[in-house]
Amino acid sequence: MDERNRRRNSSRAPVCRVHTIWFAAAWIIAAAAGPGPAHAAVGDAAIPGLCEPLTYVVQRTAEPVVVDGRLDDAAWQLAPRTDNWRWLDTGVPGRLETYGQICWDDEFLYFAFYADDPDIWATMQARDEPVFVEEDFEIFLDPEGDEFHYYEWQINPLGTLYDVIWERPPQTPGFDSRGLHSFDLTPMLSGFEVHGTVWQRDDADSCWSAEVALSWEGLARIPGHFRSPPRDGDTWRIGFSRVEAPQPPHWQADWTWPIHGEYNMHIGQRDGYVQFSQQPLGSGPAAMQPVPHLYAAQVRLDPVGARGGIPAGQVVALRPRIANRGAAAQSVEVRVSCTDSMVTVLDSVASVGPVGEGESQWVRDGLSVRLSRAAQPGRNLVFKLAMDDGAGRWSGDYFFAFAAGRSWRTLFQLHEGVQTLLVDGNTLWGISRANIWHWDSAGDVLGFYQADDGIPRHVRHLARDGRGRIWAAGRRGIAYFDGRTWRELTGEQGLPTRDYDRICAGPRGALWLGTQAGLYRYDERAEMIWSAEEGFRPGRIRDLVVDGRGTAWVVGDSLAYRAGPGRREVLGKQHGLPSSDLTAVTRDSAGNVWLGGVPSGRSYRDGGVGRYDGSAWQVWRRADGLLHNEVSALYADRDGRLWVGYPDGGLSLYDGQAWDHWPAGSAPECAPPCGPWVGGRERFLHDDEGRTWIVGTAGLARFDGQGWRSWTWRNGLFGGRPHAIGQGASGQVYVGDARSLSQYDD
């Protein structure tokens, strides 16, 4: 990039390029209205995090738009502007003004975009490079509104174009992503204008804008059943996005119209309703013809049998709910599809009678489906629902249906999921896509924090110190929450500016920080315990614990590092440890430290687990009663028992006297699909009722002292793959998974 900067003319004059390209169909956005509520609900069918779609009426222009990137055409002086774009997931207004406009004529569908930007930059110049990782404008356009075929278009401040047709939404549970990247919509015109210097980063820029004209001829090539050009009153689903990526340490921003309620642009059912009108620009605003909405989430299948399960071959009814958000009262058709191998859809279309404004009702007779295998209580099934109000206006949603007896209640949905969960009394803190969420015990949002709010960039870890403060650490620093705002300590008191691999609170409340620069202890001031120059070089830190004697134990890529008062040691097998290839560490209720490892080098006889009681090591391997020598996870519960997890999904339990084992596949609903067992203490929980919960890579298992029970997305976990677990002050058990925050509600 530096070489290109030297070659680039750094004139302050506006830069403009006009492109005539045969490009793929664009995505439209719809609405000059404000954002909807954070939660949408229809009767008792609440969808946490879902926002109401916005609307926009596209009017005709009498004169063709000159597509040069300059927004000086008469059409753009008359076409309505969207509201200032907002954060994709939270709806918080973007800090820089951004808006979009749309108009149309007999030949093209026109879009205009404007963005204030004090630092305009981009590097990609080849067609279909991933411009979305830098700075750009984006259109998502679904003419039919079925979410199975939609067009994505992007442009960066260098005029570089990216486009793709999606045949299924990316990252949707139960469905594969298929993008047709070779598709180019033609004919198409595009242009851009930059007020600033794209290549020069150390000066102040002003703004940039872009235009695109998508031909009806090219748009007609998008798969689906729709009219191109449309007729008066036809409604498409469209969304806009702006990626703003300032210089580090600030994190990339995604400001959109409309908002989606979670960090994912590929949720077509939450895009705007864009309706076409023959009314010309300049004749006054055109009225939006009402469009009904379909809302269905976590819909219960009719229970069959005494326990609520559904036997194989049984025909059951699926009843979604229709909500009329202002549409004219009329009959509505609902269609259902499902790619789940368990389900055969028998009646793909069902009708519901007139739905009055502001009313909602269940599909009267439901849609019939048959299960090829038995569905036990709580089992989830993924369906695709779409609706037609008789005027060709389709809207749809994905949802989970479940049999009776579901154990988990979804409190909040996040596309990026909850990677880390910290339960602090009756509130919860979670990390999702390097952002921090704060909820109350019911899942209502108390706070949402990003890099602009003072949290570190690429935050990965949370901890609570002895003063009750919440700490966040990551690749770009560390900060704590003082009850109102975040205070970043990066670089203060000699603390490093980056690479915080692990943090944990010691038994006396001090915070211990494992970084690539060294091991630190923080108790209102930073104390360097062991620096890299002095030999602290663990590589990637797998885990960090502090024992009852105030000694910190760090497990790195292979060896263990022990740092106590007046003592610092690098430990391996030669010091009595079970292996020189260590994987896990934990501390039991007596203050003893346990280390786990796998066979090192060509030796298959070492590995296993070892316990240090303050003076000597005791080691267990397969010959000593362990199930395997390959250990991937350790956890010591409040009763002093040690849990050992293995890569193949097996488990062992040591009560201080003898070992119990559950080999992979032997315990009903325990080993696979929940294994292998990996990770630190946040993946284990010993609850107030004495039950042990363990998070595996594909599910969650619980041992009550007598037997096992497990959950995956099939039988209750909305997001499927759990990441972390915790318990509230009132005894509630919470799980953060790949798509949601959920509470155990059996």
C-alpha cells in the first residue's frame, strides 16, 4: 500500500470514476421511518432481538440519472432519503451521516449513497475482491422476497465492484450457503466521487458518494418469480449497508438501513419493504400500500403421546402465526419448506382468513408434516415459512419448531452467538463478535459496548475482580467497567498494549494477566511478576489459574510456568509433571493444582493427569486407572471431584479414591454428540443442586449423580453449539451458544 501511495496523486480535488458494467441484481432498501422496537412480538410468539422491517416507496424519475457518483441530479433532490443508518445489531445511530435514495424509470433502478468520512481509504482494485473487509456501500436485493435467491452488490471508494447471487442465506441453521460469484448483472452503470485522498491516511477527508443503475434486463436474470420492470404496488425486499473501517484500534462498523437486531446482513426477512409507485418525483410523497408480516419463532408442534414426543410416521400440524401490521384485511397464503431429513412436508400451502389491522392469528388448520424418525420432547426442527397476501408480496422467516417438553428458553438471539459468558449475580455479561453485551436475568439489554465505548479491540476474555468490577481483555488491550463507563488501562502503569491471552481473579481478589509480554498481577497497581526477557515465553496461553497459596500456574503451548512468592519455574515432565505437552490446568477446592496433558514426542506412555499438593506430584495414567492418556479438559467441582475430558468424547470422574469412566459412545446421550471435551473453566458448572454441567464441542451434557442428560440444537438449544455456561444468584442456569443466550427452563 505504501508504494501505491507514493505513485498516487494526492490532490485534494474530488476523484471520480464512471463504470459501465454488466452486473448482477441489486438489493433494495425500504424505509424512511425510524427503527422498530428491539423485540418484536405477536401474541405469545416473541422473537428477542428482532426489529420491525422499514418501508420505502420508490417513485419514477422523468429524466434519466447521470451515473457519475455526483448526487447533483434533479432526481436526488426530490427522492426521499433514508434515515441516518444505524448499527446493524443494536440500532444505535452511526457516528457519521450516511443515507441512501432510490428512484426508477423504464430502463433502470437507480441507487444513490452518501457518507461523511474523515478518513476515506481502500486498497482493492480488482473486480469481486472482498471490498467488504475495508470500506464500502452495499445493496442486498430480493425481488421475490423468498430469501432463497437474492443479489448482493458493493462498491468501495476506488470504484471497485463486488457482486454475487446467493441461492441460500449464509450461516442459516440447517441450510448450506451457496453463492454464485461468477454472475455479473448487465447492463449496469456505476460511479463514485471522493472528496479527499483515498491513499493518504494522515490527512482529513470530507465525504464520498456513489451511484448505480441496475437495468431491468439484468435484474430479470435473478432466479425467482417476479416482474422486471415491476408494476405499480409491487414490493421487493431491500437492505443497505455501509462498512466504515477507521484506523486501529477502532473496530469495523457496519451501519445499515434497516437494522437487523443481530450482527448479520443476510437476514432477508428483516430487510425493508421497498414498494414501486408510478407516481413521479416532485408530485409529492407516494403512499405505501400496507404489507402484512409473518412472525413465527419457536412454534410448538402439536404433541402426540403421553410425554409429548412425536413418533415416526405420525402426521402433525405446524401452526405459524400471522400478524397484520397495517395491511388491508384479506386472506393470506402461507407456504412451508424444510430441508431437515426428519421431515416430509405434506401440505406445503395453507390459508388463513382476513387478518384485521393490528390483529394476529394462527394459521387455522396448520400445515401437515410427517416425521421419518421419532422426535423426542424438546427436539428442534428448522423450517422456512413464506407468505403471500394475494398481491405477490412474499415475506418469510426461518424458525425452530419443537415438540412439547422443551428445556431451554431463548432470552436473546445473536447471529454471532455468545462466545464468553460471565454471570455476575443477577446480571450477565457476554462477548459476541468482539463486542460486549450486558443483560439482566430476563435477557433484557442493560448495555452494549464496542471499541468506541472504550473496550479493547478483539476482546476475548471477561473476569470479575475482588472489588466487583468487570474486566475485559483481548488482543488490543485491557479495560474495566466502573459501573458507568469503561476505563482502558492499556499502556498505563507499565501494562502492555496488546496480546492479553488470559485473565483471572486470584483467591484474594487480585487480577492476574497472562500476556505475550509477561505475567502481571493487578491490585490497584500493576506488578510485573515475570517478563518475557526473564524467560516467560509460553507462546499461546491455554489457561491460567491461581492456587490457594497465591501461586499462578500458566499452561502454554506445551510447558507449565509457575510463579509464586520468590519462586519462578518452567516445568515439564522432568519435574514430575504427567507430560511435556500440557493441555489443561485447574484448581480444586483444597487449593491443589491439577495439570493434564497428552503423550509427548514419540512416547505413548506419558500424558494423563497430575496433582500438586504443595510439595510433590502424583500422576495418573491409563495404567493407574485413567481412561486414556490423551487429556483435553480438566475441571474440579465444589465437592473436590475431578472431571477429565478426552478428545474422543469420553469422560472420567475421580472422587479422591477411585475413578469412574464413561467411554465415548457408551453413556446414553452423553459422549458424542457432546464431545470432544475441550476448554477452560467457563465450559463447566457445578450448580447449587449438585449437578455438573459440561460444554462439549457439539452439545451440552449434565450429570445429576445418577445419570446423564444432554442437549444439542436438535432437542432444545436454539443455537446448537454451546460455548459457555454459568449460574445466576437465584439459581438460574444460562448457556451462551452459537446463536443465542438461553436459560434452562425445565
